[in-house]
Amino acid sequence: MSIKGPLRFLLPVLLLPGLTGCFVSPEGASSPGGVTSGSRLRVALAFPPAENLSPYGADATLLSRLGVTEGVTALDANGAAAPALARSWRRQSDRTWSFTLREATFQDGTEVTPAAVASALTHAKNAEPAPAALAGVTFDAKADGDHGIRVTTATPDPVLPLRLSSPSLAVLSPRAYEKRARGKTAAPTSVGTATGPFEITEVSGGSAALDRYDDHWGGLAHASGIDARFVKDGTARANAVRTGDVDIAEAIPVAQAATLDKGTLEEAGTTRTTSLQLNTDSGPFKDPRLRAAARTAIDSSALVEGVFEGYADPGAGLFGPAVTWAESKRVKPAGRAEPARPGGASITLATYDNRPELPEAAQVVQQQLQKAGFTVKLEVREYSRLESDALAGRFDAFIGARNSLLDTGDPVGVLGSDYTCDGGYNPARLCDKRVDRAVTEAIGTDGTEQRQDAAMAAEAAILGTDAVVPLAHQQIIAGVSTKIRGVLLDPYERTLVGAGTRR
């Protein structure tokens, strides 16, 4: 079934009263070198910073979407590794890669040196928990001459250039890690320490101000800066586009799509899947038979038609239609437990309201589980107030929307981070030896076709545990003023505003 229309990328954040008048757009200011500055961009984002703008968690993509941070590499439109702070790279051996760096500076004025890049990667490696892109990976990064770094992995890692494109592995200046260097556990700060075309100058509870970084290695950005607001309510984001109070609003809800002029809707396919994660570590769903009962109770087609209004595909697996090769390689899960009668088993189902469709989806899932014999309490919070409890296993079930290729661009990456014993983002608390073996085998597999096959075998092993029930595969929809050009919507959801975005 093809996706019929813009399945809304659902990302909200703190609803601010009176959006009108919140943004200022100075025109015609002069930048260094006599270049005329473009207008500031007014952007409504869905999620507020959850971790003090650290790149090691949920804030990583917020930073990359605003053009603040960059990595050693990037992803191109086809999901291949592309140059970023590294101009080129080559594989020296099974375990060693060399990267040649371009001339660049950090936003604090210091040079991007091989030592600084190697240090930034080492800090990410030592973070607790480790960024999802590094799940199961051990490496050493060292300066290599005046313009390069050498990265050596403990075991062969054929997708290391993809891995280093992750927003969570953004390269920051040594100043960002000063508190950590003094033995403190503070997260690194990205304020004034990144390398992207825009620099954060101010952050308050519901907004952020960014100025153009005039010494960016790629040249001057068209816009002189960004005024960002974190607006939790999806209707408010859509209204702000409709009334002209913002230039760009991400995550327009399904229900609001029809209210916007066709010219202000921007759509893109996405590798995001909404799933039901079942807590395998404690509570009723520690029993695989009750997990099987929950799986058989779910009718994802009802979600697609009723909640997503046809702008989605029913959940087929961890990888949906936007991962174009997945369906032809999908392996049927084996070894599933026989469903047991729930007998009124009491569970708490949690989700977040930053993505407007998720609470609606949770209500439908709640009804379906209740019909099957579960007693279901629903808990809805804002994401930044929910994530830590979800990862700590304080809920029996959790509905979230996850981009399967966000962390690394490699299909194996999300499997290791989300479903292995040592995974850094594992709401299902899954720790299964068969799954770990399948993911480990996939991690070590070279060759595109072979790696895809191994990823689908690992997907089948994960689905066989019934720790996760795929619900729907989505699309992105954003509201964009007809005066704006160069908005960056990609299936990995890493970008939104870039150097070429302008009014």
C-alpha cells in the first residue's frame, strides 16, 4: 500500500500564549565583508531542549535541524556518507579508517584541529549512556598529521563513515567539554562551540535565538539568524503558519493539514515508525505470552485510517516503505510464544503529546487492549518529562515514534541501540541472547546487500520476542511560508534549516 499523503511528522513543544508578535525580522543589516544580511527566519519547533542542548541525547537532532552542529560526515539524500568536516576518507584496513579534515573554525574562534576532532569523538565514546550511534562499538580516535584523524575500531566496522554522520557525534570545540575534563558529569555545551552556519546566542524556556556564524567554512548563510519557538500544540503551529506569524513550522498534525493552503505544505517521506514497546524486564509483559496477547490484539489498519487519516501505512516491521529495500527482504518472525488470556492484567501505557497523533493512537491501542482483556491506564506527558521514566522501565508499555535510520543512516544501528542488552535507547528493556547474536552478526557484515539481509534477519529476531509491535509508518509534513526557499526535509529528519534557507 503506498502512502496516500502527508503523514504528519509529529513534533510539538511548549505552547506559548500569543504567538503573534513573538518574532522580529530585521532586514538589510550589514554583515562583515560588506555582504547584505538576509532576513531572520521565524521557526516553530515541536520539542524543547530536554538535555541542556547536549548532543548526546534527544537534543542532537534539534541542534542539527537548526544548522548549529556538524559531524565528521553527513548523509546525502540517498543515505550515503557525504563530506562534512571531513573532505574525504578511506579505509586503511578492516579496523582502521583515515579522514582528511577541511579547514574550519569553531564558533568560539578556535581552529578545528585533528586533536580537537579526535577529542570530541572520544568524549562521545565515554559518555554515559553512550550515544545510540555507538551502540556495540569500541574505537580509538587519534590525530593523524596536520589535517587528518585515524579511527581504529575493536572489530571491523564497515559503516563507520555513516556512523560518524550521527547528530549525536557532532564535533564541538574543547571549551564544550571543560566541565567534563575537570571530572564533572555535566553534558557538553553546544552554545558557541559548534561549527554549523548558525550559532545559538540565547536560550530561554520557550525560545532560542541564533545568529549566523559568519566564519562558517561553507560561506555565509543566506539568513542572518533564526528566531525559534518551541510550540507544543500542533494546532498552534499550523495557525502560526496560516496567519504568517512563522515562516516554518515542523510537524503539522494530520488534522490540520487540510486547513493550510496547498502552497504552504511541504511533504517528504520518512523512515519513522510509530511502535508499541512492551516492557520485557518487569510487570505483566515480562511474560512473552502476554506480549503475544497484546500483539494479536492490535489492529494497525484501524490506526492508519482513524488516527492518521490514511496518511500512513500499517506497521509491517521496524522498517517501513521509505526504506525501499526492506519489504522484499523481510523475514517472517519465528519462535513467538502462544498468546495467553490477559485475565484483566493491569498495565500502564504511556506516550507523549509533542506529536499530536500519539495520544490519539494510544487511546485506540488502549481500547484494543481492553477489548482483549487487559486493564489499561493511560499516561500522557510532554516528551522531556517522559523519556527518563520510559527508559527506566517505569511503564508497562510505551508508544513512541522513532526514525529507524536517524542515528546512523545504517539499518543495523537502530537495532543495536534499541533492542540489545547494552542498547542506549531501549524502552522495551529487551535483553535476549538470540537478538544480541543476530544484531552482532549484522554489525559485522560488510557489503550493502549482505548487510541489508543481516538487518532483516535481526529484525525478525526482535519481532519474534513481541517486545515491539509496529503500528504505523509515517510521512513528514511541515508548514512553510510561500516566501521561503531552501527548507531541508530529509527522510532521516536531521535537517530543517540550512545555509541556503532564505526568505
